[in-house]
Amino acid sequence: MSVAQDTHLIAPHGGKLVDRTGARPEGVEKLEQLELTSRELSDLDMLASGALSPLEGFMAQHDYERVVDDLRLANGLPWALPVCLAVDREPDGDQVALTDASGTPLAVLEVEGAYEYDKEREADRCFRTTDEAHPGVARLYQQKPCYLAGRVTVFERVEPPFPELALDPAQTRATFAERGWRRVVGFQTRNPIHRAHEYLTKGALETVDGLLIHPLVGETKSDDVPAATRVECYRVLVDNYFPHDRVLVAAFPAAMRYAGPREAIWHAICRKNYGCSHFIVGRDHAGVGDYYGTYDAQLIFDEFEPHELDIEPMFFEHAFFCRVCGQMATPKTCPHGGDDHVFLSGTKVRELLSEGQLPPAEFSRPEVAEVLIQAYRG
Ligand SMILES: [Zn+2]
């Protein structure tokens, strides 16, 4: 892996951690104001912090086209998903102010130009479907018709939903360096962590120095478990079952796109910017419904030479408790049949929790289940 000179951590994507924060310029209120969607606000915040390094703003057409066509920026660097700002038309001035839904200006964008884009083509290439029932495709189809390109300077950061977990890439990197970690595995999640994922994260941690549990806290589908409940689940899990000097929990401010394989690559690149040298990719990473094959999000990594991404994916199959083995296992490590495995469907788990019953301890830690039971009651 290529290494940042000062800390022995993996170098950011493209070599340098971008910082697009800056002072509020004079006369912002006189500029044309553009209100961002919640996904665009998440992207803006990640541009500010360098989580999307080497991007310094919303994508220009040459980058957008090449990303959609062959998973690379115009300069050849791997990149998996558009990071674009949808507008009705090109603004008149050379600068516009970007605002949140309340109209508060957060950033200035230096207008590089606007371009039309083909929504069906973007859907087909990036989401592998043009079906409007797919939540990412549905959102794409609702977008305004042009993309506005330009570098951003963010002078007011979005209020983080969990201030105690709000760590920018520079801060996670500083924490890793302080703790003497060099090899760090990142774990993306938008679900409560039950025994299966605890097993994967601990299996990965056995081979590296530290673990970053990095729950996504940006916008998700309305039927996903709310971030506040999940964050409480991570807290009780880590408090009770992880060594504190080997784990860091921080929030990943991205919005879910549900782009499956491409999002797995994108998630990995972002975590590299946070200082992770390794990244866990499980079954159906960032998937939704049955749009993607179970292992598509692992197979897509083969489209790159390992040195190109630099961050190393760690692939896992689904885990379960096996009564014969007497421990957590996966189909890779357990020869026994399904009857010997503790398996509960998502529907069954929700049913138990909403009735106030604990799932088996082989499935879920009781402390985690209690948090979910309280959330169902609330
Ligand atoms: Zn077994």
C-alpha cells in the first residue's frame, strides 16, 4: 500500500487529503442561492472534509462521463459513483451559494459549467437497472435535468446528527496514528450489528491493528432502522464486547444510494480517505431488494488491479452460530447443514422484538436486542 509520509497510514485516494473548508466570503447573500437535497448536503459535507478526496467539488462532465462508463475519473483514478449537483439551468454568475433546506448558505460553488445528462443511462450503468421501484433510481429520476460542476468552499458545516461520533478523515487518521495503528479495517453498516457481523468484524480485526466501525448516518430508506437506534446498539455492543483500545466508532455522513457493487467500491475509497487499509465487503453490500447477485459487490473489485484501489477488500460470506461446531462460523468454515445453524429471518427477528422477546443469544447480544425492543415500544 502507498503510505502517507507522516503517520504510516495508507495514503488518501489520489495521494492528498482534500480540505475544502474555508472562511465565509464577503457578499454571499447577494449570490444566486441553490438549495441542496439531503443527499447533496451529505456529499457537500464529505467534499469539505476530504472524505471524497481527490474530488474538490461537484463533478464536471468529463469526470462524470468516464465514471458512468468505466468506473474512473477523467485522469484514470478509480471512482465508482457520480457526485453531482442537479440544477434546472446554468446560473448566470461565476459563483453561487449552496444552502440547506432552511435557506442558510453553507458554501460557495465556483461555476465551471452545467451539462445535461441521461438519467436512464446513469441508472442502467450505475444501478444496473432502470426500474423505478429501485430507491436510488427513483431518486435519480426525480432530479433536476442538468448537473452543475464546480469546486466548493464550505464555510458552514452541516450540523452532525451525532456530534460525539462526527470525526472527519483528518481526525480518524490522527486517532489511528495516536493509537499506533497502521493497518485498520473499516466496517460499513446501516443495520444494528448482530452476532453475524460481530463475528466478521472480529475475524477481520484478528489480522490488523484496529477496527473502524463506521455506520452510515446520512439518508436511508424509511424502513431501515433509524440511525439513533442503531448508534445506541453500537454503543452497548462495543461497551460490552469489544476491547476499547482496538475499536473506534465514528459516523459516516454519506447518504445511501443502494447502488450495490458500485457503492461497495465507493464506500471502500471513502474509507481509504479516513485512513483504513482494509475494508469489509459482505454479502449484498449496499444492495436492495434482489437487484444484485449475492456476491456482485465482491466480484466488482476484480475489475481493478489491486494497487489501483490500494485499500484491500476483505470478503466474507454470511455467518451463523453452528450448534455442532459450538461457535460462530460461515459456509467456508463449517461443514454442517442448515438444521444445525441458528437462523432467523429478518421478519422473524422483527416479530420477536416487537413482541418484547429476546432473540436467541446465538443470534443477537441481549444488550443490543434490548435497545431494539425499547425502540419498537417507543
Ligand atoms: Zn458447524
